[in-house]
Amino acid sequence: MKTIGLIGGMSWESTVTYYQTINQRVNARLGGYHSGKVLLYSVDFAEVELAQRREDWQRVGELLADAAARLERGGADLVLLGTNTMHKCAHQIQAAIGVPLVHIADATAAALLSRGARRVALLGTRYTMEQDFIKDRLATHGITVDVPTPPERDMLHRVIFEELCFGKLEETSRQAYLAVIHRMAAAGAQAAVLGCTEIGMLVRQADTSVPLVDTTVVHAEYAVGLALEA
């Protein structure tokens, strides 16, 4: 079994889901007392969020590249970055390490294609929805990405940073997210990508008939597949 290095803490709420999913999937594959070999470097999100808010992506990349390098020195065979938004700095992080950085969009694309979804609605932070670092990566897999309207993007972003990052799950926010998902599905999206690692805490498949792909879960599952491959 390879050792998975996980850069977490962005927010720590979703890092819990990563850790839980990795261990559950390893045990489902191997049985008995098996669990995942995981190294976790959990950042102080306040440092990362401040640099992000200032649009200082170079600094964000430096912080996360340092975390990745520490994981590699600790024995990680592959690295997961437990956040969609910070994949804007994926190239900077990968350049700092000699082991693979497992890209969240590649894991998401694999899950979408296995479900036959080639046109999707992307929900996430404003950075993820409005910039191209996730959309373009999905496009390389033949997936067309639709994004919410500007007012919807404002609402989605606000809920992530003012509620979900603090573990607050509000029913009004759940219904607002579902309204966006249903509108976009009616407009042609074949699935909705929960493209922020906290969204899966709020919206679950049981809440809607629209197929959902939770990037947190599929990223963790994809990494387990790599960790256990012969």
C-alpha cells in the first residue's frame, strides 16, 4: 500500500471527510483491520485565506508547496490537495515535489465519465466557478462545464465562506443550492459537480434526483485506487 499525503485544513471540516473516506474505502477493499496509510499536513487556513483574498496566489502556492514537500520528506508516495480552489496553484505545488500531485479535476472527470455525464453544472467558490483552472482541466477530458449566474455565484460563495467553513448547515442554504442545481439540470446539465470540498456536507444525493459528484469523495476514492494498485 502506498502512503497518501494529504494537505488539509482548507477547511478542516472537509478534511475530516477525506480522512474518513480514505480509511473506509481501504477497509472495503482489503477488509479486516486494514486502514489507509495517511500523512496529514493541516495548514492554518487563516494564512491561506488571507493570501487568497489579496489575490496573492504566489504566496498561496508557496505555503502549499511547502506543505507538499514536508509530506514527501515524511514518506508520502502521492499527494492530495484537499480543496478545489487551491488547485489554481497545482503547477507550483507539483514543481516542488517529486511524487505525483493527484489533481482533483482528474478524479472528478473519471467519476463523471463513468456516469456518462459530459455536460455538467459546476458549483464552488467564486474562484472555481469564474476562473479556468478546474473548467479547463475537465475540458481536457471532453467535459463541458456550465456555471451558475452571477447572483447565484455570489450566494454559493457566501454560503461556503460564511457557513460551511464553520460547520454551519442551514436549511435555507440547502434549498438555495438545490434550486441552482435543479435550474441548471433543466437547462441541460447531466450532473452537478459539488466543486468545493465543503458542499457535500450540505447537499447529498438523497436531496435530489439530479446526479451529484462530490469532489471530496471521488478525489479520496481515486487516491485509494492509486495507493492500492499493483
